[in-house]
Amino acid sequence: MKNEKIKLFLVDDDAVFLKSLEIEFLQHADFIIETFATGELCMENLSHNPDVIILDYHLDGINKTAMNGMETLDKIKKYNPDIPVVMLSSQDKIDIAINCMHHRAFDYVVKSETAFVRLQKIITTVFRYKKMEKELKWYMERI
């Protein structure tokens, strides 16, 4: 897995925020990035096997009948429970964060100036866990 690029899905109905996040990631690391304005589009493309999904909590800014972030999170987890999903929200409310964690989000990040730095740290953590899991599996197969 050394030189493999991390495939990142960014899902947000705020086009400006989505583009700025994409630019930040492309400037700071070697990612393959796919962006989606709706949860429905994200779901249609899950066969592309993202390593991490960064998902907006609301997602109904463009289309009021679109799936919200929680519905999308639940469907992603039904499709593949092992895909780490980081929820993004402009709301700094602990009950929303807790609800996201109950729905098996990997983490919850509030949209702010520091959001990108937090997301980078979370993605690093995700890959540290994945590497440890692989090493443990390799070790267990040899015992």
C-alpha cells in the first residue's frame, strides 16, 4: 500500500466549500478525489471504492427532497460498514456529533477555518488503524 493514492469522496451541497476542500486536499497530499453534491450521487459511485468519505450533515441545500447526511451515512454503512465516514457540519452541537457517532461515523468535524487540518489528522488516523489491522491480520495468519 506504500505508493497507492488515497481515494477520497467529498460530499457537500455547498459548491464553494466543496471546491475549496478539494483544492486544499490536492495541494497538501497525493489524493484521488471525487466530489459529489448529493448523497444520491455518492451512493451511485460507491463501486469506485473510496478509502474515506467526508460527508456533509445536511445535504439538502440544492434539492429539499435529497437524502440528508444521516440517511446517506446509513446507506453507506449498509453498503460497506468498513468505509470510514467523517461527518461535516456547520453546527457545533454535541447532540448532533453524538448522533453521528451512533450511526457509526468515524468522526465529526465542524466547518470552520480549522476543519481542513482536523480532516487531515483524521485521515492520517484512519490509515494508521488500517495499517495496524493489516499487520495484525498478517501476524495472526502466521501463528
